[in-house]
Amino acid sequence: MSNRPTDPRQFEAIFLDMGGVIVRDDLIESFYFWEAYCCLRTGDASLTPSAFYREREAQLTAGNAEWLDRFGQSILGRRGWESGRAKSWTSVLASWQRLNVPIRSAIQTVRALADHTRLALIANQPREALDTIASLGICDFFEFIAIDACLPYSKPDIRFYESALEGMRCTPSGVLMVGDRIDNDIHPAQRLGLRSAWICFVPRPLQTQYLPAEWQRAYFSSIRRVGRHNQHTFIPELRNIKADYEASSLCRLFDLRSADLLQNPTGAEQRGRKHPEQVGDGTGGGGQGAQ
């Protein structure tokens, strides 16, 4: 495994995930957990933040990626938890734009990459994510945008990747998939023959007016103990999967400061940008994915 590719022009196209790559989504996850925790306390008033996160850690390390559904049903029952989960997610969507934290270096990197290769955004996100991309001023840098809220399937379903390959008219071997999850991004991309880059982003603690300080401390303490979006380390069939490249952030994945790249753009600026194609019929899954 190489640390990073040297030149984005070696790829026919680059597919980018959104959360953990272009925006920090840990505040969204923490907010969702907080809303779920408040719902669970209606069934168990003794539940504390530390107990909530101990359950997360115990379930994840046992290989149970759907730990919150199991935990919620154990306290509220199936119907009670389904109602609580829907209420929690509705609260997240209502606060979506203020909960997204842009990774400024990644925004700059997207702009730079578009000068040298073709870009697509493929992500498990709600429809609100389209407004986020537009507000960041990078929508037109993507030739193709697909989010699972507008599709009948979500990552890691390989149909997600097949639709992007078809939409971009690319061969799998010419594409680099960049994502922050081995299970959702790297593994399915490799199954189709795409090359892959894992962004092993570890967010620094973030205090916010939208959540109690005690809750944020408990959230980041849990991340330090067992990680985030690294469920693959606890699942035997995924544990040994390695991406072709690895970096701590999108901006560290490529060296875009070389004189040759700066002087010889070959991407969207030279071709003339196309309005991004968006796929989906509006009947998709809703973009939930917090673990």
C-alpha cells in the first residue's frame, strides 16, 4: 500500500464520499445519539451518557454495527424504538445545515482536483446534503452526484458504484474511490475493481452550543476508546481489507503543489464545466448511517 498517489491525472475519475472527507459529520452523529439518548430515557430514566456509550463500545467491539437499534429495542420495544428513531432523525434533519462542519482544506482540494481530473460525489446522505454542497460552492465541480436518499439502495450496495460508473462513463480500473469507511466505501469499490483511498479521519473534540458539554465529552471519549466509522476492525471478514492509499485527510492524499500540476491543468477548467448530473427518483433510503 502506497501512502498516497502522486498525481490525480493518473485517474480517469475520482469518486468522493462526503462525511469525513469533505465535511465533518461527527457533530451530526453526536446530535443524533443525543436525541436517541433522550428518547431512551423515557423508557429508562437511570440511563446515563457513560452507560449509553459503554453499550456502544461493547456492541461495536462484538461486531454489532447496528448496535443502536438493538439497544433501543431492548429499552423501548420494537415499535417504541422505531418511533423514537424516526423522531431523532427528524430532529437531525431539521438542524442539518448548522450541524455540518466544512473541512476547509478539503473544499480547497476539491477545487484543485477538478482542474486535473473528473469528480463524482457518491454518499449516504439525506436530500439536505445537496443544499450543503451548494452552500459550500462546490456543486459545479462534480460531474455526477448521487446520494442514497434519492436512490433505492445505499452504500455498500455495489449498485451504488455501478450507477456512478455508468453515469461517469468510466471503467472501474480508471477510478479512485475516496472514503472514510472500509465497510461502506473501500470494500465495495474494490469488489468492482476500483482503486481506493481511505481517509482515516479522527476528529478533534468539538464543543458546540447545540449539545451539552458533558455529552460531547462522553462522545469523544468513546471515539478515543473504540474509534469511529471503523466497524471493519471488529468484523472478521473485513478486518484485513486494506485500501490502495491512506491519508488522514483529503488534502494530504495528493500533493497538488507540484509545479507541473500548477502549470498544466487538464481537468474541468480546461474542458469547461458541466452542470452536475444527479441520479435518483426521490424514493430512497434517507441517508442514515450513524454508528
